Amino acid sequence: MPPSPEEVSQFVKDPSPKAWESLIEQLLSSPHYGERWGRHWLDVARYADSSGFEHDRDRPTAWRYRDYVVRCFNQDKPYNLFLEEQLAGDELDEATDDSRIATGFLRAGPRVEFREKDNPQYRFDYLDDMIATTSQAMLGLTVQCARCHDHKFDPISQKDYYRLQAIFFPFVDVNYYLAPENAVQHYLAARRDSESRIRSLREEMGRIEAPYREEIFKAEVLNRFPKDAQLAVQKPEDRRTPGEKLLAEQLIRAVGVPEESIQRALRSDDRRRVVEIKEQIKNLENALPAEPASAIGITDGDYRFAPDSYGDEPAPGKGVKQEQLAGSFLHEGPGPYVPPPCYFLVRGDMNNRTEEMRPGFLSVLTEGKPPTAIVPKSGKTSGRRRALAQWIGSADNPLTARVMVNRIWHHHFGRGIVASTNNFGAMGDPPSHPDLLDWLACEFISHGWSVKAIHRIVMTSQAYRMRSDFESEADLQLDPENHYLWRFPVQRLDAETLRDAMLSVSGNLDSTLGGPPVFPHVDPAVLKSMKGGVWREMKDDAQSWRRSLYVYRKRGMPFPFFETFDLPDQNVSCARRYTSTVPTQALTLLNSGFVLTQARSFAEKVLAQAGNDIQLQLQLTYERALSRNVSAHEQQLNLDFLKKQHALHGGNDLTALTALAHVVFNLNEFVYLR
């Protein structure tokens, strides 16, 4: 964001030869550093606050993973540990709330989260999402291409894919409670007791209502269906064929009977008992203790025993056939945890499975026989993900360090040493400076995997301190795309930074760190198009003017301002945002209510400081927005502009200066980084 005039003045007047290095240290120690660089990782991790797809359900605690990422960058957590926590934070010997929250990385992808038991293929799609994101984010490889056949371009076999799938296969989704263990156990025991009693009461109510439901269905609804369906329902249950049983059950359950019809038909004693049951259920629900704070994540378990969740009640004749097995959703002992079996799927077809797969890593990158499981002291998980994390984070892994230093380089210069930042494979771009990439990777490891150490190296380099307006005809002829960085590349601000810059210059930015997301104003016509999930409308004022990192990330309805300025697809890992130039961007900056509001606030701040001194107004406007003095030529142009605005608006200083502030927000110099 634009530095304040005071920050600019302090730097310019600093006579120390270490002024540049001191400024870098000051910025790296700012808590807002983690917000900025955390946003880059959240793109890679395909983070969002909703589940996506048709129902686009709210994930009310997903933001805890976002805040974890910000904390890690601020703390300069060693990058290999950062990766290990995200892959296996629950499997560490000394697991913490933070490390368990970190597993939200594997949970962050899009999920249908509806009737998963009717659609078992979803689980394999989620596993593919985990493999794809992990391999792209951490190794710069497109391993997911080997789901149905050997990779067509890289030396990655389909067996490699299913060895990796065996590592993730035991995963189950869980909510981690962030409270002392005794409080959590008290809550869970109370909930289990209440749920058991509520289940018994509902079953009793179902038995009471069942004969009434069937009779009403026969009398009032059945005649709308074909004869064979009518005969199946009218037959006594013990005389129905298997097909007739299924058909009758489907009709009665799927079509249903109005609740009010059942209530009218109940005999007085049955009606009295149903009322009593409903009251008892209500009392049990109200008596539950408050649920502790929680975060979404994963751990190892057995998906075949997963409890029902939203929309999971199997429809008649559908769903996964329950295997006759003894077991539990989470490991309860006393023996060691045994993962469910994972099979090689021919052509990726879940119904065409062959040999059982053992966990393993990519053959082309594996030397010797590294462990494929590091079982934690608790013995509650397989330790497979922990072994994968340590293999990925090893100093001997040829890709991990190179992929991350390339990301850092990309975000400083707008283009990575390897331009295809998520793909170091054969179809990716070759490195423009391979020796530099190798050297930076070695420096990264030797500095303890410190991201901030790489910032210091890059930002004190001559390449980083080149001017953007430097001209060289010879260099332009040899390298028109500036791949060799003979000048600093001009880069347009990304969507979030542009919004934040306006809020900062206008003095309206709420710089509070962390917490639940905010919901800035969205046009009602856009909200009407929302099919599922939530958007808790806030006013366009201080309550929603937080840094854009904290704006609710809805997969099914991206925030319009961000989408206009090239917000990436939130369903897949994004390492490089594309930059477009389209008319809607100019129209948004000219007409957006948000932009106009911030321009007025900007003008109010300038007027409060400059009063009626027009030349001082101009100077402060340029200092606050563009971090420089106004030139003599610009001063005359702007004075003429302000005179016209005064004439148009009856001499109103605020309206005239608001128009000027609006113009400044539309300048290339404000929208682009030099």
C-alpha cells in the first residue's frame, strides 16, 4: 500500500548508508507483512470460506486456517515446518491447536458436501484435489495427470499416483475443538447423550406416524402414479417383492405426505404423545452446553463409518452399501491404527480396482528407501502424511526449495525465474536463470528455510533496485519482454491491494488483524443470483472496510470488485494471477459507489489538513496517493481542473476536491506499481 507522507519523509531524510536495509527490516517486522504474503499462499492453497458447487455451504471457521498462514509468515516459521504442519499437523508428536488448524490446507478445496453417501466417487475427487494441490504447491509438479494413465510428459507413473493416494486415503474430515481437553470431553459426552436420546425419541415418533403416513399416502397421493406403483404400495408389506418394496419405499419417502395432514389424522392419544416427544426434543437441544470454538481440519480414520452430515441421509435404493466390518470413524484403540485399504484403479475407475496399494513417493525423485510412515506417539494415525511431509521438506529434495524461492521471486518481479510457478515439469517454462535458482535454493536451506532471508537477498540486489522508467534501446531490442530484468517491471496492483490502497489513502482502512470475514456491500441484483450459501450483507462503512484479505471468499459468487480485477479461480491452486485490461475495470473505477465514497473521504482528510490553500491541497493529494511532489506542469493542469469543478458545483471545495481525488484513483500511477 502507499506509504504515508511521514514514512516517505523519514526514509528520504535518513542519511545512513543502511537506510534501505533498515526500511526492509521495518517492513518485514510489520504484522501486515504476514497479511500480504499470506495472501499469496492462500491463492496456492485454493482457500475460500465456502464449499463451492451447487449448495456452496458456509464454512464458518475456515478463517482460522487463513489466520494460521498469516501468523506463520509473520513468525518466519521455517518453510519446511510450515509444510509439515499443513500436511500432518495432527500427526506430530507434540501436536498443537495451530498445527491441527494447519491441516485446513488439505480441507480447503471445493466439496459438494451433499449426499456424499449416494455419490462415493466424490471421495476420489477430493483425494485427487489433495494430491494436485500438494504436488503443485510444494513440488511444482502436475501429479494429478497420472490419475487415469501414466503422465504423458513427466516421468510420473500411475502407480506413483496411487502410492500417493494411499498416503492420503485414510483422511477423514473433523472439527478440532480449541479448548482444554476436559471441557471438550464434557461437551462431547453431553452431546452424545442428548443425540442418543433425541434419536430414540425421533424413532418413536416415526413409529407412531408411519401407519398414518402410509394410509394418507394411499388415500390422497397414490392415485397420481401408474397402476404398478399403486399396486406395490397397496400390497401388504410382507407380500411385496424386493422390487415392490423398493418402489413403495421410494414413493412414500420421496414424495412425502404433508405434515399437517398427519397431525390432523392422529388419534388424540397419539397426538398427545407426539406433542410430548417434540417438547422433550426441544428441551434436550436447549440443554446442550455451548459448543467450544473449533477449526476445520483432517485426521486419519475410517471413512466407511463416517457419521451422517448435511444431506447425507441415503435416498431409498442409493448410497454406499455398508460393509459388514467392525470399526469406528476415529481410532479408539486399544491396538494400533489400521488404515482402510486403498487400491490401484484401472483408468481411474473406482469400480475397477486391482492390487492394494502401499504408500510411497514419486519414483523419479526418491533415492534409497525413505520411511513411508512415521507413526506418532499417540498411535491414533498412520503417520503416512508425516512421512510425506518430511520427504517433501528434506534438504535433499531437489524441488521444494526451488519452487518456493521461485514463488518469492515471482511476487517481487511479477514473473518467476521459472515462469510456470506451479509446473516445473516438461510442459512448464525453462528457468531464465537456472544458476540463480540453484543458488537461491541453497541459500534458502542454509538460512534455515527462512522466507524473510530470501526477501533480504532479493530486495538488496541490484536487480530489485532498478528503475521502472529506465530506457535502453539496445536492451529493448535484445529483451523486449524484460526477462533479464534490465529495468524493474511495471506491475498492476492486484484486486485486493487496489481496494486496500484506496482505503489506506482515504484514511478508512481498519487494520485490525485476524478474525471472522467481513461482507462488503454487494449490489442487490448480484445477490439475487446467489443460489446457495450465505452473504451476510454489511453496510459500505467502517464495519466492512477491513483489509481485503478478510473479505468473505465465496466460491459461488466472487466479490464483484475483485472479480473485475482478475481474482483467480478459487477452486484450484493458483500460483500466478493473470492481468487483463478490460473496459469493466475502467468503468468500475469511474462508477463504483465504493470508489466514490473513498474519494470523498480522501478529499475530507486533505481539506481538514490544508484548509482553503489550493496549492497545499494539491501537494497533499499527490503525497498521500502517489508518494511524491506534484510537478509544475501537473499543478497547473490540476488548478485548471479544480476551477472548473468549483464553477460546476457552486464553489464547493469538498465536491471539487472529491472529483480530483477520484481522478487520482484512476491514474495509472496509482493502479500500477513501479
